Amino acid sequence: MLAVIGALDEEIEWIHSSMEAVSDYRHAGITVSSGLFRDCPIVLAKCGIGKVNAAICTQMLIDRFEPDRLLFSGVAGGLLPNMRVGDLVIASHLIQYDINLTVFGRRPGELPGEDRMIESDPAMVNLASDAYDQAFTPGPAVPNLMVGTVVSGDKFISDQETLRWLQREFAAVATEMEGAAVGYTCRLNGVPFVVIRGLSDTAGDTARKDFDANLKLVCQNSYKLIDLLIPMLGRDDHV
């Protein structure tokens, strides 16, 4: 079974509306919808904003439903100058940028005995790239796809100084508030995962306004990829 998580209603509503034979459960304050998506059994949950909520939701789904793999889908802020609102990012690696033990000689994002880079499942990353190729025909209005490092922290980034630091310290392509917590929890439990983000803003001075203006449209755009990817991930012969 595939588990699917988003942080906001807008990030999961397109998936939920396409599900059939839905049963709802509530655990740890989180509503979980179990059903079929294109004939594939999935569980779908809205975790809420931030790393704590994301980790709680991920662990609850793993404990209660024992998924074979997990997909997180949502929006993010782009960090590179050539990125546009609506572009898509597949996280090859994730980092908690707000972990700071530098006073002990550690790098930002590094925990004792842990690699600060949390790697997504390579096979799932490849499938997500394949789904993008199938979902979009090349053209000027088509969203670009980037595969790279995504950084997570409990702050909405909307200033150039932090944006530049995230670029330089982590070589990151996007920033958000849940993915690394999901990935870390999956890594501890041995559950393969992938995180996919659509860019609602470019994390600069206009990020708040851009986020509000673009959230629904970007989620709808991302769904074109997710709609193809979920059946791929739901088939054992694909992963």
C-alpha cells in the first residue's frame, strides 16, 4: 500500500476527489482517508504545517497502515534565479536546515552520528521523473522539472538573505516545512519515500503574496504528475 501526505487541504484535495471506496479514520488528531486511486489502494492524510506535524503523521501512518512506500506532495519556495512559479521539484535529498549544532563543530543541519543528507528512494525519484515526462509535452508554458536537494525548516522563507544562505550552504533548489521530517521518519522505519513539490513562490521578498496568489493553481498543476505517479508507485513491478 502507498501512503500519501500533504500539509494543506489544497495539497491533497485533487487526490482525495479522485479516490473511490473511501473510508475515513482519525488518529492523533489527523484524518486519514483509505480507498482506491485509479484502482490502487492508498491512504491519504493532511499532516498540517511544520516538521513536528509531518513526523507525527508519517509515524502514525507507518504504525497503523504499514505502507510499502510513501509519497509527500505539496508546494515549496524555489531558491534558484531561473526558477518560475509552477515549476516542479523532486527531492533527491532533504536536509533540516534549522538544526544548528555548529557550536559543537558540526555543520548546519547535522545531527550526531547522522548524515545531514536524507536520501529519497532512487527508484521512486526515477518514477517521478518518468511521470513528469508523460504528464507534460515540451513547450514554453510547461513547468520545468528539477531534481535536487530540498531544505526543510519551521519557517516560511521570504527574504533574500536567508534565500542566499540556503543556496550556498546546502546547494538547495527549494525550501519548505515538512519534507525532511517525513524523510527522516521514513529512513528510521525503512520505508522508501519521495517528496515532490510545486513552486508557489521563489522565497524572496514577495513570497507571501505569491504564495497566496498561486497556491491553488500550483497544486492543480502538480496533480498532473501525481495523477500518473500514484498508479506507478502502487504497482509492485515498478519499484
